[in-house]
Amino acid sequence: MTALRPEAFPLPPTGSTTPDGTSPDARTRVHPAGPVVTELRLSAFASHRGAAFPIGPVTLFGGPGGSGKSSALRAYEALARLGGGDPLDEVFPDPAACVPEGAAADAQGRRGFRIGCTADGPAGPVRLDVAVQAEPTLRIVGERLTGGGETLLTTALRDPGRATVQAAWHTAGAVPVTRAPLPDDRLGTALLPLRVAGRTEGQLRVLAAAEQMVVALRSVFACEPQPQRMRASVPAGDGRLRRGCDNLAAVLERTRTQCAQRHARLVAAAHAGCAGPVTALGVERLQDGSLRAVLGRGGGRATPAGRLGDGELRYLALALVLLTGPGVLAVDAAGEVPSAMQTLTVLADGLDRDLDGRQLRELVSLALSIGAAGHLRLVGTVTEPGAVRARETPGVTVVDLEP
């Protein structure tokens, strides 16, 4: 295969390892059902410079306020959205906030940031690195996809006056390299399956690497339970759990009838993490037709979920997320890939917010148990006390960040 000439944009070198010198995959004992992200790289993003973080089955970013925990998850979600084909301005509504602090503009007034990741799967480890110009115009100015020691795709900004980048990818046919313009507001890797015919060995390798990366990135659900919005009744029929989990009651009505085994596990999780006995989880239909979640207490007693505290509501919502999957969550997973061949990654910023130590331990243990089949991974942020508690559970990767 003919090697592509490295393009002139500042992306990190290939072959990086985790901070302790091991590859990310060395830490992962669970064999994922589908492609997964095994390393997140923040070469120059917000407060991060030259950072590479391992991503395992359960990975929690810990550290004091201002250490960059939330920005790490923000970068992960941004890559996921770019992999799903979202335009750059929707993914980064405030791009200046992503530029490394103190970064000076060049002679043309340009500033930007660089992020990337590694996805492992049938094609082996595949790396994606992206350079984004935030000022004066938001655009992708460089992208590189590598696998098997080869550079499979590169893009670079050639003409600042055009809304395109020049892309080059392997063909390994009569023409060893194909060159074509791609839009500068979309991830080129996500566009490759629409551009590459797959007629030559080289094209097939490019397609396999690009599709693996896209599936790994698209199989992400960012979860931010909002207790204040979970207390109101909700319309019936909305059976896909939203990011804020405000339609929890409608989802419970669906899950209790579709999967008795997982619903029973959810009841057990509620009993372990909520005050007082919990013998059932159900819904009550009000006079106006709306639904509200109800906890059975035994002896015919019931408590509306709206009476629970913020911590209990967040715990219940997060347990529901871990126990459901792409069919119930409002996640843009790769539709052309069967769910049995995908691994869902749940992103939870502030995982331990309003939770006590017992609830955090229950959630982490639940994530590890569900993830043992290879269909689920959890990546979240926790406070310093939360990181201490998480380390008590074998199988959890805790990434300590310093301000």
C-alpha cells in the first residue's frame, strides 16, 4: 500500500500510550460486542495539553474543580456527534471556549484546538485526530485517520477562501491515492462510506477503519438526569428516554412490559439505592391521561417518584439508563449495525452529583455487571470523594486530573 505524505497540520504522532505507559486495551478485560473507544486524546483542548486518557469498561475522571473533568467528557461527546455527521457549528456553539487557555493567535489571527481518539474493533486499533480552527472562522483544518501503521485518510486546508479541505485516501488500485475536496464543517471520516467505492483492497481497508470509528463514536448516550423536571407527570407513549430523563415515567411503562428480567433488576437496584423498601416500580395514569412513576412499598403502599429527593431520582434514572440500551434510549446508534454487534457508551458528567457513597457504589457495580457481556460501557466524572469510593470496586479505571 502506498503511504500518504504527512500533511502539514499540527496533529499528534501515532502510537501513543496511556500515562502509565500501557496501551488502553491492556486494561480492558471485557471483550466488547462492537467497536469501542479505548483512548481519548486532548492534544490541545480547553485546559488540556498533550493529554491521552485510557477508556475502559467503566472509566471515571476524578479531580478537584477546575481540573478539566467536564471538558474531557465534552470532547468525547463532540467526537461522538461529529462521527454521527453533525455540523461543526452545532457541535461547538462556543468554539473559543475550547481553545487552550493562553493560546495566542498566529499572524493571520487564527486559533484552534486538537482532539482525537482510538477505536478498537475488527479492523484493529484505528486512530482519529482532528484539528479545528476556532477563530476567525470555525472549520476543520486537518484530519487524520490511521490504522495498521498506515495513514488511511488525511485532510488539510489548502485555500482559506473555500469552504472545503483537500482530502486524500488510499485506493491501492490503478490510482494509488484518491484526492477530492470535502466540506470543512463535517468530519471527513464520517463521509468516507459515502465516497469510497470499496473496489480495491486499499479502499476496503479505508472503509473498514472509517466504519469502525463511526460506529464506535455514534454508539454514545450522554445522560444528564434533571430531577426538577422528572417530578412532573408526562404524556403517555414517549418510550425513548431523553438525555434529561424527564420522561422517565413513560419509559418505565414500556420497559416493565417488554423486559421482565431487566425490570426486576431495576426494582432490585431501586431497593438498594432508595430509602425504605422498594418492592415494585410502576406508573400511575392520571385523570388527564398523563403518567407518573410510582414506587411500590409493600402492603399496598406506594410513593410517587416525584416525592423522592434529587439524589434518589438521579440514582433511579441512571440505573434505568444502565439497564435498558439503544432500543430504549434516545441514542443515534449506527442503524445499519445490529444492536447485538454494538457496544453502547453512556457518558455521565457529574455521575455522583447528589448521590451518597452507597448509591455510587451500586451504580458502578451495576455498570460493571451489565457491561460484562460487552454491550455497555460507562464514562463519567466524579468528585474527589467519589473517586476514592470508585477505587474500592475492582474493574473501574479512575483517571486523576490536576488543576
